[in-house]
Amino acid sequence: MFDINSARKLLRAGDVFFDDDEEELELKQTLNMNDVWCWASADGQYVPDEKLAEVAELFWRYGWAGILYWVSEQNGHMRSEFLDNNRFIDFVKHEEQLRKDIPEPDKRAYKKISYTLGMNTENDEKHR
């Protein structure tokens, strides 16, 4: 769906990277994750060219929740101090699994399923 250039263009338009005025390419492709995993955190996740299409597709499908999911997956299923971020991650995880299990959109559209978001890990319980 996306090539490197169209993926980069979408993600820049979505304003998910650090400041585009930076000289260094690495900062131009680093997702701004400040205050995502805990308060007062300064964090970023570099997206190499070969992963841009994957990240853009998740962003296209799920918005910021897709970004959270991708970064979490890249970091050993990292969880956030904030339960809403964890619910976003869980939502995308369930939906992506459904897309793998039922790749045909016409069949997936009528598949009745249910799942529970949040409270899936000890870390989430701790922050309840």
C-alpha cells in the first residue's frame, strides 16, 4: 500500500516525528514518544526506511493507536503507565490478529467477535 516515500510523507503529515527542521535524518524519522510511557519521559523511536511502510499502514488504519502498538512491539510489548494507551495497544493487537486470522475483508466484516481491552498485565493491575 505504501512505498518508502509515500509512507514518510503520510507520517510527516501526521506530525508523529520530532521536528522536521532538524538536519539529521535520524531525528526526522524518530517518532515523538514524549510523555507516552510515563510522565516527564523524553523518548523517541527511530523508524528505519525498511519499516516506514509498516508504520504508515498501522497509522493509516488506527491513527495514534497504531503508532503506540508498533513502538510497544519493537520494545518487547512495552506497556504504559497510562491505561488509555494500553487499551489502544490492546485494541490494535486484537484487530491485527483478526486481520491475520481472516485476511478476506468481506468475511472479516461480518465476523462476530468480542474481546476485553485493558487490565491484561500485572503492570496494568499495578496502575489501577
